[in-house]
Amino acid sequence: MKRIDAAMEAEVLRLFAAERWPIGTIARQLGIHHSVVRRVLGRKELLGPSVSARPSQVDPYLPFIRETLDRYPTLPASRLLVMLRERGYPGHQSRLREIVARLRPRPKGEAYLRLRTLPGEQAQVDWADFGTLTVGRAERPLLAFVVVLSWSRRLVARFFLGAQMPVFLTGHVRVFERLGGVPRELLYDNLKSAVLERHGDAIRFNPTLLQLAAHYRFAPRACAPRRGNEKGRVERAIRYLRESFFAARSFDGLDDLNAQLEAFCDGAAMDRPWPEDRTRTVRDVFEEEKPRLLPLPDEPFPCAVHTPVQVGKTPYVRFDLNDYSVPHRHVQSELIAVTEVDRVRIVDGAELVADHARSYDRGARIEDPRHIGALVEQKAAARQHRGTDRLVVAAPSSRAFLVAVAERGHNLGTTVAQLLRLLDDYGGTALEIAVAECVRQGAIHIPAVRQLLQQRKHATPRLPGAQPQDPRLRDIVVRPHALTDYDHLTRRDNDPDEDDPR
């Protein structure tokens, strides 16, 4: 059945009792089902025997219904219908629901004491959900960390993109700094960041929260479940933020939103009337409470969280949907990400490897130009070394040539690149002969090598099909060997009596 609010219920009662409208008319005009109207009127005992003088099919079963509801007050009407049909009830569920709604025992309302605290004694803490915020390609939850001093109603809040433990800790630290002190007791609504496990009065707090409490000397408390009076101040503060601050507000990013919220908490929220004495403002009462707060410690609590991260073949670590650069010497290793709300630091033991501003985007690449520059230089040097090695293998005399180039202060990289082009054009054997000749003559420059190569090329006759088709064959160096052994063999074949001992 449709649930109606108190205003609609009052209108139903007025139309029936004062205007004498029939049930069907009330249902049609208010847009609700006639069973809802009957339920409201039956609950207020306006439907007596005069509503329906005809006997009902459910009348013989009324004693059984009353007895069952007395024993099981929360038993649903659907289960009662099954039990009645087993006993012969032929009616429908809608009529039975009206009877059950009228006969079901109503729990007595629970009375709550209004809790009072001393100045500086307590603050209430809670998270408030304000939807989502788009950051680049990511959709992040927008949450407000809200703290209210129970005595003065001083309100301090801050928006965050999530509720992880670093954010939870940072929220406390910044609130304490804004208050200029610490309440003696903080009351939580059984938050997962605060309460890990609870069985009645046995509560196991989060160890990190206990470390925070020990640092600031406050006592964490968890309010009883389903006790709205214990945390009513922070709940009213959240509703106040929704209606008086966040509704129809425009902002440009999280920083702008927090700046506006800080101005609101220090302005309009401080100047609102104090609920205990509306002739005074929250600002006036907080000035009395502030000296009663515990003093802040010398150093704030460290809010960073350490998380192991892997570096793959590329010099980046992945954290919270984004990639952060590290020096290339750390590839294929495991490092530690020390993360806070606005920073991501990568460490290797005690060494700080990288320090980045934290991004809440998705798939972003946050780079330090020094990391990328070092990798580019290393790759360029590696390419140069590979070229030099290939050059020395193909033309060994190029080693002496390059040493002479370095002694003259010329650019080695440019010289190696030009010699490699000549190696590709003329082959290893021709380049070795030309470079060796230049070293012997002391002509340590590329034009001299090119000139010798061109002269040798024009002086050597070309035979059809003599040019190697495979480019790799041009790098093969053919070194001439002494032929005296072959001359000796030739002499022995031509003069068999020479050197014959006989």
C-alpha cells in the first residue's frame, strides 16, 4: 500500500469527519487508493460499525487474528492470509489488510532525553553524501566531512572526493586546525573508518583512529545504533548545509567549493542564532568554548598511507586509476606509494624516488620532466653506442679516427652518424681502406673519407651482377692475407728435386 505523509493523513481525516465525504470520493480527489483511506480512518477509530452494517467474511476469524497479532505484533498480513485460508477463509487480501491495520498493536513511542554537554567536551562527526563530481574522465563521489561542537554548535566541514582512510584522517587534522583546539570526545555514527566491529557495548575501533586519538588526546565514542538523539546535532548540521549552502550553488572545481564552504562556515553559520538562547549567536558561544578545548600538539598527525606498487617495463606506477612517472632505473621493481589527499610520493626504502601532485582523473599520466628527459638521454646514448659498435666492427680503423676527432674537439655524435651513412653507401671494406688512409695521412675529417671513397669507386670497374643484393653483405670486411704459403706450395709442385734430401 502507498504510504502517505502526515499532511495527507490530516486531510483524509478532515474530509471524512468535517466535510462528510465518502471514502471513494476522498480516494479519487486525493489520488490515493480507497484501502489507504480506510486504513487511515480505521487507525483513527473513525470507522465504526456504522461504516458497513453488512456482516463480513472475516468476522468469524477476528478472534484468531487478534490472538495471533497479540503474540506476533509484526507478523505481515500476507502470512496471516495463508494461515486464515488454511482455516477456511474465502476472502481477499485487501479486506484482510484493512482489518489487520486496524487490529495490529501499535508500539508505544519511545521518549528521548535531550542530551546536554559541557563546553569543549564533545563534537559529533559524520560523512554527508552530496552526489558526484566530474574530474576529467572520472566520476568521483563528493562527500563532506562534517564536525559540530555539541555545546556551541560551531560547524566545520570540508569536501573530499572519497572517504578513504587518508581522507578521513586529513579531515580530522584540518578541522582541529580550524577550531584551534581538540574536543575531549568525538562521537561517531559507527563509521567503517571508526568502528571495525560492534556487538552491543563491545566495540572494536579502527587501530588508525586510535593512533589519531592518542596523538590529539581525545576519546573516540560510537553512538548507539538507531539512537537519533545522540547524533542529532551533526544530522541537523548536514541538513543545514544541504539547504542553506549547497542548494543551487555553482562552483568551479573542488578547491573553489571548499573555499566557498570555509567562508560559509566562518560567516553565516557562525552568525546563526544559538539554539539554547536565540538572543546569542554561535560565534559568541564558541568564543566561550574555545578556551576549553584541548591544545593542539606541536606536529600534526601524519595522514599518509603506504601502499606497495609495481613498476613494469615502462617507468610508471599505477595508483587510483592514474599513472605516475618514476626514474627509469626503477623499472621491473616494487616501490612504496606514500599517498595523501593532495600528494603521491614514491619511495624506495628511505630514498624519495618521485613526488607528484595527486590526480583524481581517470587514465591520466602524471610525469616529471626530469624522469622522461633522463630516459630519452639514456636511449639516445644507447643508440649512439650501438652505432659506434657497428662502425668499429665494420671498419676497425674508425676507432683511431674517432679518437683523433675527440682530441680535436669535434662532435663525435655527428661524426659517427656521417660514417654510418658512408658505411651504408660504400660497404665495410671500402670504408676501412678510406678511414685507414685518412688516419695515416692525418686527414681527420669526413670530406677526406668521402673523397677517397668516391675515387676508389670510380677507379674500380663494375662487373654486371657484381653488386651484392643483400645490404648486410656490404658490412662484411675482407682482410687480405699473406700469400707466401701458397708460393711455397707452388715452388714444390714445379721443382720436385728442390730441397729433396736425397
